[in-house]
Amino acid sequence: MGAIQIEHYLMLSAVLFTLGVLGVLLRRNAILVFMSVELMLNAANLALVAFARHWGQSDGHVFVFFVVTVAAAEVAVGLALLVTIFRTRQSINIDELRMMEG
């Protein structure tokens, strides 16, 4: 059994990213949309790490560190907003949130 090639990592990354895009486009629950965005970020992280390992560079690992940091901040702010919206509207349905536009 040989080592896993970079193509396998990239195929998995593409599948995860596609699932994330479908989740963002098709879901109406804001929490599921945030989870789909996180899935897309992790798919990009997987591709960055795969390329970094394939080329023997550490730059991809540094980028992944920053992406994970930004994703953690995005989750903290996003969930705080969702909790506040849920307390006022009693719903986190995205279609109902569009009515809040000014």
C-alpha cells in the first residue's frame, strides 16, 4: 500500500468545499450557514497543508494558522450576533432576518 498522494487530499478538499457551498446556498438556518462556512474554511486549510507538505514548504502551515485564528474570531462574533438576534426575533431563519434591512 503506497502513501496517500496529493490528489487524494485535493479531491477531499474539493468535496468538502462543495458541500460547504451547497450548505450556504441551500440552508435557511443561520447556524447551519455558519457551519457551512467553517467547512469551506477547513477545506481550504486542507488544500494549503497538502500543498505545503508536497512542496516541502512551511508557508502553508503558517497560512492555516492564520485562517484558523480568523475562523475562531468569526465564530465568536457570529454566534454572539445570532444569540442577540434570536433573543429579539425568536428565530434565526435567514429569510426572516432579511426583513431587518433598512
